[in-house]
Amino acid sequence: MFKNYRIRDYDFKLILMVLLLSGIGVMAVGSAEESLQTRQLAGVVAGTVVMIVISFFNYSMLIKLNWLMYFGNILLLGLVILVGDTANNAQRWLEIGGLRFQPSETAKILLILFFAQFIMKHREKLNTFRMIAACVILIAVPWVLVYEQPALSTSLVLIVVFCVIMFAGGISWKLVLGVLAVIIPSVAIIISLALQPDNTVLEDYQRNRILAFINPEEYADAGAYQQLNSVMAIGSGQLDGKGYKNNEITSVKNGNFISESQNDFIFAVIGEEFGFKGCVAVIVLLFLIALECISIARKAKDTAGTIIAAGMGGLIAFQSFFNIGVATFILPNTGLPLPFVSYGLTSLMSLFIGMGFVLNVRLQAKKNK
């Protein structure tokens, strides 16, 4: 389970970047909703401890429990459908023994770990139709359970992470291009059909969010109102921002013009209070963390390590892009947290656990000659 590691192989800069970003998150959450700041700070402290502990466990041994992870994941997602708590027109939370959490967030990490072992074990057959079909079926089961909550945004992230996993596992470029040639026009057709009034593909609120992005004036109540106010808040911060926890009357945040500002629209709080400089700092940290994960993936000792590090890098990069894209109105309103910044202890702990595995991949990386 444990191995002899060298301290010089430990990726301290990755930990530093994660902690800096999490620190910004604690400050931003405290400004958006002061009563949640202590809980967010406690989550960061607990997550850091868990991350460091996991970083010393041999990931090659832990991922041998991949089928236990997979079926445990299916069980939790299934319980959400059956007995989960409902809030904001979605049934996404589960309470066990007084602990309330969101299984769709833990699903992202568990699926990365599962496929790391599964693909490494069958890597020689990865480019066969049978193996690809098996991978698609294995991701389809949890994907459907997440989609039915409904959690369209999280289900989209799962698809993106799955594509990163398959690419990191060594799928052929020819297959990738062939699939893209089929998927891109198919997605365009599905979206076009889904926007029709009598469709059953999307929930009404999901369709309205897309329409609000296309025509914000007509569908302001469907989410465009929040996004327009988010853009206003970010722009009003200008270069240096209005100041941390400012009391300005012109503050969009202080006027409660943005709901869920501690979660989905935390980037608007950062933009208004810390300005362009604060926004750039957050984006650069997210980019560097994702880039460091990709760098670790290139040095991994085996395929499983490559998939774990690349999967986490892809998760952080794409989820960050979706969240900031919504806050700046370049994407329809989706409802995804900003990694390490938004309030949400399940998301925060899941990311710290994933980064713990990435750190262990780095500890066991191939040595440069």
C-alpha cells in the first residue's frame, strides 16, 4: 500500500496553487454569504489533510478496487433517484447518517479512478469495437442516473471527462476524428429538435436557459437576468475592483441581484470586488493547475497514472471554462461550481481527493535520465 518516496519528487507547487485558489474561494464565499465562510474554510482544511494523506497511498493498489468504486457509485446515484432530497427543481442530494452530500460530484472522481484501472487492464484491446462499446456502456449507466436528477450540466462534464479518459488511454486518432464527424452534426440536430416547444429531450427550464442565451431580453426570467447582472458586476469592478466586502450602494452583489452568488456565480463576486486583476489571478491559477496535471500525466509510470492525472486536469479545465463562460455570458446558464472556489463541500472534498491521487502519480513518476 505504501512505498518509499523521495521528498524531492513531491509536487509542492501543485499544493501551493491549489491552496492559493482555495484561499481566494474562502474569501469570495465569505463576501457572497458570510455565514458560509467558516464551513468553506473547514472544508479546505479537511480537504488539504485528506489530499496529503491520499498522496502517500500507492494508487496502483487503491484502483484495484475499481469495481467496488463503480458499483458503489451506481448505488449512491440510484439512491438519489429513489430517496434523494429535492431543491431548486432537482433531486441531487442524499443524506446518510446526518451527512448531506451530492453523489454526482463524487461520481466524477470515482469514474476517473474506475476507468484508470479498467482501461489499463484492457489497453491492448482499447481500439476494438467490443472494448469501446464496453466503455460506452459503463459510462452510460451513471450518466443516465445523473441526467435524470436532472443535472444536465454535470452530465455534460461527465461526457467531456470520459472523452479525455479515452484519449489519455490511447484511443486511435482515426476513431476520434470519425466519432467527431458523427457527433458534431448529431448534437446540432438534437439541440435544434430539443428547442422545439413539444420536445421531451430537455426539461422546460433547461430549454428556456438555452433560449435565454439566444434571446436574453425575451427570456430574462429563465436565467439571462442573472447572467446579465453577473456581466455587469464583473465589468463594474474594472481593473482593481471595488474592494473586499465593500458597502457600495452600486454593488450588484450587495443589491442581491445575483442568486447563488456563493456557488454558480462566484466569479462575478471576484470580478466586482477584486477587478480584472482578481479575475486574471483565478483564471491563471486554474490554468496552471490543469497544466500541471497534464504535465504529471506525461510523466506517469503507467496508463492508469496517465488517465488519473489527465482526467483531473480535464475536469478542472472544462468545468472552469463552463462556470466562467456562464458568468461572462458566453455560454448558456448551466449551474456548475468553479473548482476550489465555489461553495459546496462535496465538490470541494471530491476535488481534493482527486488531487491527492494526482500527487501520488507524481511521486511514482518515471525518472528522467
